[in-house]
Amino acid sequence: MTTAIEETLVLVKPDGVARNLTGEILRRIEAKGYSLVDIRLVQPDRTILAKHYAEHEGKPFYEPLVEFMQSGPVVAMRVAGNRVIEGFRVLAGTTDPTTAAPGTIRGDFGRDWGLKVQQNLVHGSDSVESAERELDLWFD
Ligand code: RTP
Ligand code: MG
């Protein structure tokens, strides 16, 4: 076990906000012992999403993903804790809600929308570098 106090960006995507799951997601984050440092409700535009998802530009799911992320408000959270970057991704579960493990956010609440894999409720930064970049983008 290592000690590494980190911060990560969690987004509750438009499907999570629309389905009133923001509180449940925050409850799980807090139950795990992580701390909420900042939170805001955002209507993201294409500019911020293009920066956020720059690594996926050109992939087949990029356009539907950026469109979906503009379909309603998103809750952005700055979350702190020991190894929270990896820890939140474990809480979230794997990308595809159909195969995400029960007990995870995506496994418990994610629905199979056919091709719309983008509707998987949450985003969590995947590395220290991504977290710094994404936190600068969503919180100035
Ligand atoms: P996230 O970035 O949202 O935390 O999710 P992730 O790391 O598990 O997934 P990533 O590979 O970074 O993909 C970003 C988001 O794009 C959508 N996606 N759709 N095959 C598909 O249709 C597909 N693959 C990915 C998902 O919304 C995913 O969370
Ligand atoms: Mg990712």
C-alpha cells in the first residue's frame, strides 16, 4: 500500500444528472472516504469538450460522445483522497455498463443503450497528468 494524496476530476454526465443520480454518486465517493473539494453544475460547450476529449478525436465514438455531453447539464467535482484517481475508477466500473461489475456505479445504474456506450453516467480522470489537465479545464 502506498500513500499518495491526489485530486481527480469526476463528472456526472448528462444521463446521471437527468436520472437524479448525482446524490447517489457523491454518497459513494464520500462513503469511500474521499473529500469533495469543489463542485459546479455546468452546461458544457463544444470548446471545453474538444479539449477534455482531445485524446479521442478521430475515433468513431468521438462525435456522438461530444454531442451527448452537450445534451444537458453536467456536474463537475474536484475530489481528493489517497489514490483517488485509481480509486474512483474502481468505484465507477469499466466503461461498458453491460459488463461493469455489480457494486460499481456503472454496474449498478448503467443501462444497455445499444450503441450508446457513451451514456455511462460518470467520468473519472485516468492519471495524475490527466487529472491536472482536466481540473484546470473544468475549474479555473
Ligand atoms: P471516462 O473517460 O468517461 O471516465 O471513461 P473511460 O476512461 O472508461 O473511457 P474512455 O476510453 O476514456 O472513453 C471515454 C468515453 O467515451 C465513450 N465511449 N464510447 N465504443 C464506444 O462507443 C465508446 N467507447 C468509449 C464513453 O462515454 C467513455 O466513458
Ligand atoms: Mg477516459
